[in-house]
Amino acid sequence: MSSATITLSRVQVQRSPRHTTRIYIKEAKYEFLKNLRLRVYTASVLSFPIMFYILFGLVLNSNQAIGGMRVPTYLIATYGTFGVMGASLFGTAAGLASDRGLGWLQVKRASPMPPFAYFTAKVVTSMIFSAFIVIALFTLGVTLAGVRMPVGDFVRLLATLVAGSLPFSAMGLAVGYFAGPNSAPAAINLMYLPMSFCSGLWVPFMFLPKVVQKIALVLPPYHLSQLALGVVGAGTHESVVTHWEVLAAFTMICLGIARIGFQRDQEKMYG
Amino acid sequence: MIATLERPRSTSSNNSDLIVASLEGVNKNYGNIQALRGVDFRVRAGEIVALLGPNGAGKTTAVKLLLGLMPPKSGRVRVFGGDPTSPENRMRTGAMLQVGRVPETLRVREHIDLFSTYYPSSLPAKEIMAAAGLEGLGERKFGDLSGGQKQRVLFALAICGDPDLLFLDEPTVGLDVEARRMLWDEIRQLVRRGKTVLLTTHYLQEADALADRIAVINKGEIIAEGTPATIKAQTGGKKIRCITNLSISSLLRIPGVLEVKEDREAVELHTAEAEPVVRELLSRDPALSGLEVTSAGLEEAFLALTQDGSRNGNRAN
């Protein structure tokens, strides 16, 4: 039996950078596995954009064109945006609201987990699912509808959409800090579905009513979808820089709101 | 400046002055509700302390303050002589809290693997699983476990970093008798290895069975503190239970009877000394039946301490 020693002095327990890295990696790995096995998550977040794409892009309109661009190509950008948004919002908000509201986050906070690892894991997981959706849509388009684009374009499209996961992950954190564990999914749907429609992710932007087109200008998914469409060659209405600026500003606002929630949580008890 | 303690393998009344966790004059409010009022409370190295009280007494609040999960309104919270929120302290502390939902799709093994990574010198997974009685359950998803098994996983997460100080908030809620005893053994084992444990419970038996020291908390105040024996001695006495025709008022007139309670067809008398009262009872009611005399356990001590006085039963004086 080891003779135990208890000290009151400050113990030198500095984590090595390698140890810290390992924590971040494991946190992300298990967050990913957790969501991957969560049927509610995968069923809604992964299958909807893919089903929509198969139905509207491959089965119904595969020979049509929108603004001189083939529908199957156009829809990779818009349903891709739709998928990224869903994966990121649900991936962060639903988990956070539940962890917060039902006590699990307190167990984690009481442990020596670096708090930032928790948030990073959620964002990274959202990005992985986002990438998966975009790759799945692209693969379907290429194999079943003869979509062709230079490899460089595809990489840019993928990078754009995966980067576009960030503003929605930030939004998810903000929602997750203010929604209850049971109301979070409904709250997300209330924002996610109207935003998708008004941003032209379901019905191409030019077919939307004029009023809705005006509303779209302030909606982040509109700007992300325009960036994605820009990559595949469907004209953007504003400059690329403007789109990124709007998304960056939106991200900062959401992170600011999430931060308020984070600080409020330190003061309050749940469960 | 290093204070060290070689802990002897004795249990009760540890004479060490080394305070590893303390609440000093702590007040805590949730809105208008005062959860803790001027609480002074210390945990010394190597002891098992039970914070005993009914639901809503402030037990969990005390634990959360000591874990640095929230700040007190006033007063001071110290762990290992410092700030409970410091990463150094968190690496030496383990916590089992009451959780509404734990991620259900992760396997037991994975939960333990993740939490073990947080600590600088965690125990081997096999040892943790054995200590928490989780052998053979590693591949199970958390959501597929029974209530008792879930509770044991939370215990495993609390001990996986081999912490010096352990906070267990109602650790045996939902456990069956066997699982509860197993966990008690495990907690005793930890203290034998030099750990310090603060546990909260509303199971009086649990505090009695485990703790070196009990602090009774009610409505945010510590109302009694001491070894289980001292707590019992504060009320002490015997409990006499019988079925009798005597009226409550006449029972209360028997010398030495402190309190009378009706319990279905029987009555329960609380007294300092049983024999004279029993003699008197038998002489006044020859038809008396179902006589039982027990010593007032912690249960009675606890009730006596937390009762408002008039609510439950008729008191003499």
C-alpha cells in the first residue's frame, strides 16, 4: 500500500503541451462518436440534405438549368449550405443545451478539462459532419448526374462550406446557452428552416419573391450559399469579401452572445 | 512551506489539523431563496465527512461551491488552501454529482478513457472499472445501463484521476442494497489509501456507516456537527413502541416520556430511559401488546434536530 501524502502546498501539475493536445483530440473524437451514434442527429442532419438532393437534383430536375448552370451542380452548393448549417446548429446547440440543463456540463467543469476543449470539440465535430455532407452530395452528383468540376474547384467548394460551419457553430453555442434542454431542437428548427427557405437554399434565390430576396441579404446562409455558388460559377450578387465580412460579423455577434450565456452560467445553478 | 501528512490507518476522529477544504461564513442565494446562511464547515485530511440533510437543505450547493462551480454571495471557499477553481486544485479533486443526462451513446470504456485523459496521473482503466464494479460493462453504451450501473460509472469518473479529495453528492441514490454496500466499501478503501472524502446524503444510515464526522444541515444552516456518536448523543434516548389503549394525553403524563407519536395502530414513545417507562406502561395497561424497545438511531436524532418542534407529534413540556 502506498503511504499517502497530502500536501497543502501548490502542487506542480503543469500539463505538457502534448498532454493538452491529447485532451483536445480525445474530446473531439468522443464528441464525434457521440453524435455519429445519435440517430436523431444523423437521421435529421445527414439524411435531409442528401435526400433533398437526390429528389430535387437527381430524380426530378437533373436535366434542367438555373441561370445557365446545371441543377445538379447548383444544388450541391445550396443543399451543401443547408446541410452544413443543420449539422453545425444541431451539433452544437442541442448537445450544449442538454449538457448545460441536465448537469453533465457541471461534471465536466468540475474536472480538470480545459473548458475550451469542450467547445472546440463541438466545432470540430460540426466541421467533420459538414465535410461529410458536402462530399456525399458531390459524390452523388458526379456518379449519378454527371457533375464535373476541376479538382481545385471542388477543394475550394469544400473548404468554403466547411469554413462556413463556423458561423453556425457559433450561432449554435449562443442558442445552446439560452435554450432549455428540451426546447433547443425546436428553437433551432424555428430559425433553421425559415432561414434556409429565405436564403434560397430550397428554392433558387432568383425564384424567391422580392420581399424575401431583401430579407435574405441579412441572413448568413444566403451569404454562405452565394460564396459556394461563386466557386462553382453561378454569379454572386455581391463581392466575395462582403459575404465573408457578413459571416465574420455574424460569428462575432453569436460568440458574444454565447459568452454572456457562459458567464451567466457561472453564477447560476442548474439541475 | 510544504505541509505533509503521513496518514495513519486509523479512521475515526482523525487528529490532523490539516484542512483540505473549507467554507467560511458562506452565504449563497438563488434569487430570493437563501440556500446557505453563514455556513462554516471544514474537511480535514484523511477523513470521511458526511453532509447530512433533507432535500433542499443546501448539501448540493455546498458541494458545488467547494468544486468552484459557482461563487458564494459572501464568505470564503477554500480547497487545498486556495481557490477551488484553479486548474491545479481540479487535478487533485474528483466529483460525483447528480446528473440528469449523461451522453448516452458513448460506451463506459470511452467515458472513462476521456476523463482519465484530463488528469495528470490517472489510474489504469482496469483498476477503475474494478473499483467501481464495472467489470464486463466496458463496451456497453451508457444509455443501455441500469440506474445503479450509471451511478457506478459516475463514481468511476470521480475516482479515475486518483484525486486526493473526493466530493460525492448523494453517491448511492438509486442503488440497491448490495450495490450500496459495495460502494461504501470502495469509499472506505479510498480513505485507507489516504484520500479525503466529503459525501452528502439523506440516508442517515449511510452517514452513520461511513463517516468519521457528520455535519447535519437543514435550511442552509449547519445545525449539528460531530462524530456519529456525538450526534446521536445530542438526542440519545430510547424509542418504545407498543399497542395500547392509553390515550396520548395520559401517555404524555408518564414521567420520562418526552414525545409521543401515533403510528398506525401503535404508538411510539421517546424517552431518555426505557425501563421506568415500560414498567409504568405495563402497570397502567395490562392489555398492552407488541412492545418493542430500540435505541433512538440517527434517524431520530436527525428528525429531532431538523424538526420545527410542533409539526410531527406531540411533545411534553
